[in-house]
Amino acid sequence: MCRKRIWAPIIFFICFYVIMGMARPVYAQTEALTSTELYQDIDAYLQSAAERAHIPAMSVTIVNNKAVLFSKNYGDCESSDTPFFLGSVSKSFTAVCVMQLVEQGKISLNAPISAYLPNATDGDRISVGQLLNHTSGLGEYQTLENYKIINEQGIHCYANVNYSLLGEIIESVSGESYRDYITNNLFKPLQLSHTAAALNESQENGVMAGYTNIWGFNVKTSHKFPSSKDAWITVPAGYIASSTDDLGKYLQMYLNGGNGILSKSSIDTMFYGDTVYVNGNIPYWYGYGWTRIEKPLSEPVLRHNGLIETGNACLFILPESNMAMAITANTNDYFVANGMIDSMGWGVVLMLLGNEPNEISGSAYVLNHLGIDLIMLIVLAMAIMPFCLLPQYVKNIRSSRILSKTLSLMGFHILLPAFLLLLAPVFLKIPLWVVWAFAPDIFLTLVVSATLLFAGGLAKGILLYRNKK
């Protein structure tokens, strides 16, 4: 995304890390101690953090290029074979498929996408490589129905539609459906038996139920699997389902230089080649389905997280340490727990690098939700109050000037509700349907409050008109 909200938790992590002054190593460097005390401490840390973040189910797997180093499940998740929907982590899978076809000479990264999709909008102006690193100029909330260049090309602007188009290119070039191609050329060769790119297969594999946080409570919610290719989050962009056991095998593919799936040079291109520098509060590079963060870490970390309406996922690769990690969780708590999950993942990375982890406060979840709920309650109270004070309004209507009453009516019952409805789409540039999908409590508060304010204004206007008449 252009505003890149997913980096807010990283900012928290980096700030904490700097304050700790490149925290001193707390684990001895012997192999015996690393394989016992370190992973026991990681387990205790994750158990506590999952409880404090109120995560219904979570799974974590850590691997090196040869073996599984750590695999644990928390909450309602009973097995590392249980799949979760991965959100934008799916993009790295799609990027692998594209690079396979590049190696076969069927796709050129520099070619315009019109070479593979003749009817593509602005197809002569967008290259395959620009779709992979989100520099195509397409808009963040566009879909295959309405995409076009609206941003400056060459500048990173995260947009799901880039990877929706890559899914279309894979189908066009291979002559197979996206599901068939990725199954035959990635899932099966790596023996990812609990990974799927279709809803029915994900359900057969026992995909974890999802939750959306509403007013501080995790509410079980059906997954919003895309019903068409025109969805905002399509399968190539965000709806592959996988278990952390399978994700461990997938990450080992990278650590082993491709495992016959990709060449080492293609992996290097994804990580370090055609990367775009993003100069935000925390600078990072975006490559092909992976981000790279360097300073102030002791070594570069490759990462991509994912978010859907009902869950979270994140992958980390530490190439110099020959380690990688997968974390999946089945809740979307946009303003609180999502950030805690991200901080938790970085906390484990710090531990793997021999440093102290981020602290996950026991009170953060409750206090943050109380603050958000209080704001929503105040907004709702302001909308309900005019109805409670309507008898007083009727009583005083004759003793007040019409002009002052009219101005008050326009300000409180027209301008204020209009502001509430336009806050997200106009001032924050977020469509209301996105707010509804990812923060339904905020959406309901805005819409209900605006409706009540308009209704209260209508009632007052009728009374004022009758009095004047």
C-alpha cells in the first residue's frame, strides 16, 4: 500500500531495538545451549505473547536448510499441519511461479504485460517486473475490473491488483489455471500436502476458522474467499492457504538455493535484484514478493506479512544465519492485536539473532481496546444525545432565534455526519468497503452515528419549520 500501514508495527520494533542499544546477547553461543534453552525461551515468550494478544489460534515453525528447529502451536491450533489463509504472503508464491516461467523463457521481466495479456489496460506501459515490485503505477484499491495507471511509475505503491494481473499472466503463458499451475509446479514438488489455492481444497485440508475483532472481542467470522477474479484480494494476491509445516518446507527451498524449483540466481533476483527503495520512517527494499530490512539489524532480514479479514501470517528469512520462520494466526484485530502479532514475530527474530525480544505488555490489549471503544462510544453518544434532548429543544424553540437554530442544525446535523462518512474515503483515502471488511466496528460506528445525526437533524428541522410557520 502507498501509505504502507503494515510498517507501523515495525517502527515500534525498531524503536525498541534502538533504545535497547543493540541489546547485549543473552544466550551462549554453544550449539547445545542454542537448541535447548533458546527454543524453550522462545516457546515461553510465544505462549505468553499469544495469550496477551488474545489470539484464538497460532502456529509457529522455525527451520534451517536441513531440519525443523522449532514447531509449536498455541490456542485452538493443535497441529502444525493445520492450514491458515496467508494473505499477502501468497504474493511470494506467485512471484516464484513467475520466475519459473522466466527461467523457461516464457516470460520476460522487461516485457510489457500486453505481450501476455493483449487486452490489458495500459498494458504497453507496464512491465512484468513493475507488477512484481509494485512500481506499475496502479492504484491500491483497484481490481481487475477497474485498474489503470494513476500513480507515478517507478515509485513503490503496494497494490493487490499487481499480483492479480500476474496470476492472469501465469494462466495465459502456461495454458493452465493458476490453481493447477501452482499445484503442479510448486506444491507437489515441495510436498506441500496441506497447501492449496482453492477454497474446497483448503476446507478439505481443515483450514483454521477465522475471527474478526469487534469492539475488543474476537468474533468468529466466515472467510471472505474471493468469489471471482475481480475481487480486491484474489488468490494470487492473498488467498493461498498453508500450514506452518508446509511453510517450513517452502522456506527451506529458499535456504537451499531453490531445491530444483528455482535457480539460485532467480532467488537472488527476487531478494536483491530489481528491488525498489522505500524511504519511510524505516527504510526498506521491496523486491519480488519479499521485503528486505537491514539497519539497525545485525544482519539483513527478508520478510513478507499477510493480512485478510480473518487472519494474519508472516514469513522471515535470515539468510546469513541460515534460518527462517513462519507464523500464522487466525484473527484480524486491525488496531491492536495485529501490531502485537507483528511485534511478536520480530521479537523471535531478535532472539534468534541473540538479543532480547520485544516486550508484549499484558495490559496493552485491554488498554488500547478500551481507548478505541471509548472514542467510538463518545461518537455514538453525540449522535444519540439530540434525541434525548428533543423535549428540551421543543420547549426552548420559541425563545431562540431562528438563525442561530438553523446554523446549529446545519453544523451538528449536516456537516458533522458528512465529515464522519467522508473521514475514511476522502481524508484517509480508504474506501468504506475496506473499513467494513477490516474494521467493522469502526464502520458501524461511523455509519450508525451519521445516520442518527441526520435523523435527529431532520426531526429538529421539521419542528423548526412548524414553529416558524
